[in-house]
Amino acid sequence: MDAPYAIEMVNITKRFPGIIANDNITLQLKRGEIHALLGENGAGKSTLMSVLFGLYQAEEGVIKKDGKEVMINNPNDANDLGIGMVHQHFKLVQCFTVLENIILGVESTKNGILQMDEARAKVKALSEKYGLQVDPDAKIEDITVGMQQRTEILKMLFRDNEILIFDEPTAVLTPQEIDELMEIMKNLRAEGKSILFITHKLNEIKAVADRVTVLRRGKYIGTVDVAGTSKEEMSRMMVGRDVNMVVDKTPANPKDVILKVENMTVASKMHSNNAVKNVSFEVHEGEIVCIAGIDGNGQTEFVYGLTGMEPLVDGKITLCGEDITKSSIRQRSKLMSHIPEDRHKHGLVLDYPLEYNMVLQRYYQPEFTSKAGFLKRAEIRAYSERLEKEFDVRSGQGPITIARAMSGGNQQKAIIAREVDKDHKLLVAVQPTRGLDVGAIEGVHKQLIAERDEGRAVLLISLELEEVMNVPDRILVMYEGEIVGELDPKKTTVEELGLYMAGAKRNVNIDANTAEIEESEVIDTARKEEA
Amino acid sequence: MKEKKSLLKNPSFQAILTSLICIVLGLFIGFIVLLLINPAGAGEAIMTILLNFFTRASAAAQMKALGNTLAKTAPLLMCALSICFCYKVGLFNIGAPGQYEAGACIGLYAALAWHCNWVICLLLAAVAGAVVGAVSGALKAYRNVNEVISGIMLNWIMLYLTNMVLSGKKVKDPASPYTIKLASGNKGALIPSAGLNKLFANNTTVTIAIPLAILFAVLIWMILSKTKFGYELRATGFNKEAAKYAGMKEKQNIIITLAIGGALAGIGAAFLFLTGYQEWSTTQTSVPGMGFNGIAATFLGGLHPIGTIFASFFIQSITDGGALINKSVYPSQISDLISSIIIYLCGFVLFFKFAINNWISKKDKGGPNVNDVPVKDDAAKAEGGEK
């Protein structure tokens, strides 16, 4: 009876100190199906996959392959069982070629010399069979993210893996690349591969998955057929309540200029070119402006330049009428709040308790430090408790919980609480919903809109298309360090946005008339390509 | 969290326990080495190391020996505090011996050549140590030179610089390689004992340096855990990038940290050489062990300023005890060998801590532990999805 399942995880329980990450979870992957694993952040998806991949051992429950119980003690065991994984952050050697990366670890040699020809032939055959176009001799550092992902997929196929795990694979792709990936996944299914697809994007589940298993807070909620379940039902299963999928907001009412950026140029740390080139725009009181773009097009460096983490090569920044081009981070932080892109690297001191992280931007103020330089611990505790309550930040031990021990979503909530609560006129929110679940995302979006309605300026930097389309009042698209387009989210489409993001289209910095012509040409070529 | 927590999980208890395990293990391995060399005297020798001053015949002699151990504990504690302080800020101050040498150099030179009184000498020693520490700090902050590398190199540079400076006419005893005794050169530079010597059978090397060192330990603990300054320094140590993001001057903090570490080590040198316990040998060709033993004391003390007080005393005590081993039975190097084995094992504190935690988590597997994740939403609604 168990035979139809390629892999089964039965009644898996995995505990960590103070938390049950997986509580009696059952996941059954049929042969030749795309099975989505859906859950909030901290729902236990990663833990479950780590158990499957041999990174953790479950305390209870069994894993069965083809109906037979197996032990997976480390990733090598998983590999031997034909389980492969495309990690969210690719595990590729940057200075190696595609082919070298694919054979890494399973090289065939003769007298100690690499035998590449056989491998090349196999890779070629595989890429043709599944429609995975790659140049085997291109170096990883030179190819697009989409191609890097295809390399990762080929890596699994080269090892004859039958069970393929995709961990949030679409986060780094353009809309066009996402479509391609969906096609590839369908091809793989057609060839009899079984796919586990970890995601929190309901659209993608609807597009490719056959069945979906939902987890919530470590508990198994259910497994349902995708075809017979609406997106609203799935999100309700995931979050445990109704989620408003559309962001409610009134039209913006922009007033005075809060932030003015003129000709900003920022150097890159990776290469000798500038990462941000001659960027100019304004953000007004009472509006949300979003900088959209594919990851790695200068957004990170732009934020560093804006917040004072890196010096500008050229340009001028004016905040509330004051030139802050040369101001220190602390001076800027008096009027600017910053939700950083990387919460572990910048946003938190992970080894500090939550309460210390809550005052990270304010600890030096008289409210929290006495004149003699002693921390006012009682005040810090009380402040942290208030923010935790107001922003629903959950943790094992309240203010004294070490930040490292908190879930990603709650870490992010803590940062947002801290940044929103402090005095500011401008909120710079860099991927504020990164890695958050639908319910938490809704909360963050509401927060951003509330900020706007309270008369602050919000600059949102986002990679998520849904967020880009729904939250801001204006969209600026960044491509290779330049602002290539300004769009009105109410009038544009995801497809058009995608063309700007991919650099195929631009509508600023060009004379208006020629822009019209160029635009139509670009669209023509795009259409031809599609055909 | 009202339920009874296992004592083993208490971090302070764990720190003390792991330190004790290290000590016992160190003594045990030391004992085995003694057995291998000469089984007959091993038991007596290990007891001598452990008991140190208690082996003396009379109560007065015991107190005098204890006084000697305490006198040397003060400088060791200062070096340990130097390393502990920097470690809390994420820096490994292996340059403490060099900062200690700088303190000895300027402290003694000020005492003998400039005839300064002890307070001035002490302050100058602190400044000298701070300057050497700041050099490592600046290299780290602005050029990302690892403080371990620059620290080790500065240890040697400062050793020979100190030898050179203290070989000067005004400071060196012409008849020996040592600097002039403070008792004859400049009595005012001796740290006062304020009557403490009376408690230790008139041991004149027992001075207010000992309570001062303990005071420094408390002060360092207060700074690190209670002040804004400590908050910034520790944040910088834990996560330099987050410190920068929060507008702290992370580069400056690194330099200040190593400068403070240097000052502590410099004061440590003053606490030894300004008590008249010992003179500087201008022909020495090895970096003084005081700074290195400070590393062991830091780890044995559970990386806590208060813990280092006890750890420093213990390490100094076994070092002194080692010197008392019967030299007719064992070669003369044995004392250093045994104490270094014990000190070496003190470095394993973190390893044992890790092992204990591993063991606890293994043991905890079966126990229920559900109270942390509040599932407060309405489960009823969700049941619609369960098929």
C-alpha cells in the first residue's frame, strides 16, 4: 500500500531546547508528483527538510523510501538514497565552470587525471532532455542567477537523484525566469522525478504543484490537492485565520519633500565599476516609494550610501532640507530609520538578549543611559516589554531571550518594532518581508502604510513582485545601478515591470520622444523572442 | 519557567564545574607524568603542588609564603583581566605580555631614572601598556591586521626594547644583569603596603596592589555589564557590522578596547616590579610568562572578571607549589612542566562546557518541553483544512 510513495516521513518529531520544531509531522511524496511544502516562517519546513537531508536526526518517527524504512544520518546518506536539494543560497564555486561545478565531488578520474568528456556528454544529454540551457564552460561568476540555478538542478540530475528538493527557488528570479523554472519542474515531473517544493508563494503552488502539505508552528495541518483548494483556503491553513491578500490603502497624499537624492554614485566592493550610478529622485512626506529590481543591481550599495554605511563617490543627499551627504550614521539615524536587508549581519547583535537589541539605536539616549554612563536596565526591560507587546514579538523567555534563539520572523518583527518606534521622518525598509510568512507580511505592509498615513516618507527596497505591485505609491526600477524607470503601480503590469527589471526597457534619462520609439522597439523584440 | 531547572543548566554552575574538571584532569595527568618519571615521590610531589604554602613548617612561614603567592597573583590577575576584557569585545589580546613589558619598562625607568613616586610610575606603566595595545588596535581597525599576529610580534619588540632601555646607567645595577633594587634606588616608588604586610608575617611584598587588582576585576565587570560603554564594546565584539549599523564607532572601539587591555597589563607589570618582589633582568631572552598565564587564568575563570580572581590565585599557587617539589627526586624542570600541563588543560574549559551541553541535550530528548510556543490562535478555524 505504501509503494506509490517515493519518500515518506512518518510521524516525525524533532525538538529543540524550549521548542518543538516538528510535532508529529507526516509528509508523503508520491513518485512523479510536485509536492509543495507550505508554512509560515518558523513553521518547521527547514527543520523537516534538514531531517530528510540528514542534517538533524528526528527523535521520533521514521523515514521510508519506496516503503522501506531507511536511516539518514548525514547528507551523504541522503545522496545515496537519491535525494538532492537546490538550496536557497546556491552552493557553487564561483571561479569554476558550470561543468566543473556539476561534477564536483563525483569526478571520474583515470590515474588521478580528470575525465571530463564523459561528464560533458552526460550533462549535455541531461540539459537537452529537460530543457535546461547552460553553457558548460561558462564560469559561475559570469552567468545569470537563473543559469546558476539550472546548474544546481543539473548537479542533482547528474547524480541521478530521484527526489529533488527545491528550497524557495523563485526568490532570486525575474518573472520570466520563474516561468521558465516552472516549465523545468513540469518537465522533471514528466520524466518521473519526484519534487518537494518549499515555498510560501501561493501563486507558484497553484501553477505547478499537485498536492500541498501545510505546516503551522511545528504542527501538521494537512495535505490537500492543489486543484481542489483555493489560494484563500491554503493561506488560511497556513496562517490559521483569514488573510487579506490585497493590501488595503487609500490613495497617497504626498506633501513636502523629505528625502532628496541627487546624482548619487557609490563604489562597488566586488568590482571596479560603480555599483550605483548617478541616481536621483525624491521621496515625499506621506508616500511610499519602492525601488524594485532583481537582487544585485546596486540596491544594497544604494542603501549603504543612503544610510552612511559607505561613503559616496559623488552626489548629494538632503534629508528634511539638511545636507547629510557627509553625516555620520548616528546623525542620520536621528531622522532616518533603517530596516536592514540582512538582519543577522546588521540588524541584530545575535548574542545579545532581545531587550538589548530593542535599544540598539537608542541605548545612548538619556532614557536608557544615566548621566554617569550606566545603562538603565529597568527602563530597557520595560521598553522591550512594551514593544514586544505592541508588535507581537514572540520569544521563549521575553526580554532576556538571546536574539539568536528567536525565529526569523520574530527577529524581523523586533527590528521593525525598534525602527518604527524611534523618532524618524524617513523609513528605509530593505526587503522588510524577506523570509516572512503571509500573515507576518500582511502585518509589515500595514505597518508601512500606517507610517505613510502618519505623514512619514517610506522608501521600500523590494525584490518581491507582489509587494512591489501592491504596497508602494510609486515604483522606481533599478537595473545595473541606474534608475531605468518610474512606474505607477496602478497602471503597470507585472510583465512590464519584469521587462524593466531585466534591463530590456527604460523610460527615464532618455529624451521623451526617443523613449517612446525605443520602448515600442523593445516590446517588438520581446514579442519576437517569445514567439 | 517555574519548574525546577537542572542545576547543570545554570550557566554559572556550569562555568565553575568545567573549571573544576579541568583542574582535576590537569592534576591527574600531571600525576601520571610524575609517576612515569619516578613513582616513589609522585604522591608527595602532587600534594606539594596543591598545598603550596601549607607545606611550610610554621604558621608564620605559611603566611609569608601565602603573601608571596598573593603578591604574584596581583600582576597575573591584571594580565588575565586584560585578556578577559578584550575577549569580551571579541579580540584575543595575546599581546598582553608585550604590554606588560612596556609597563615594566616605563614603570621602572620612571622610578629609577626620574625618581617619580609610585602613583606616577603606576600611571606611566598604564599609559605605556595602553600605547602598545593601541598600536595593535589601530592596525586591526584600519588595516585589518589580526591582533594575534601584531600582538606576538610586539611581544618580542617590546622585550628587547625594554632590555635596552633598562640597561641604561641610571637604572641597571652595574654588578648584575638586574635593574637596581627599588629599596635602594627609590623607596618612594614602592607601592605602599598600608599595614597589609603585618598580616603576612611582615612580608613586605604584600602591598595594596592585591586589593587594587581585585578592585580592578570588579570595575571591569561593572564596565562590561552595567555601562553604556560596555554595551557598545560588547556589541562591537559580537557583531562589528551591527555596531556600525547602530552608529557606533566600531573602529574606535577596537582601538580603545586594546588600549584598555594594554593599560591593565601595564599596571600588572607595575604591580610586580613596584612591590620590590623582583627586578627586571636585562638579559632575559624570553617573553615573560605572566601575560601568557593570564590567558589560562581567563579561560579557567570562565571568561568572567570575577572568576579570573580565583583562577589567577590558583594558577599562581600551583606555580609556586611546583617550585617546592623535591629536586633530589625530580629534575628541576619538573615544577614548570607540571604547572604548565595543568595550565594547558585549563584552556579546555570551553571544550568541557560544550561536552556538558551536548550531554544535556542528548539526555533531554525524552522530556516534554512544550511551554514556550504559545499557540493562541483559534485552532477550530484551521480544522477546515484538515482532510
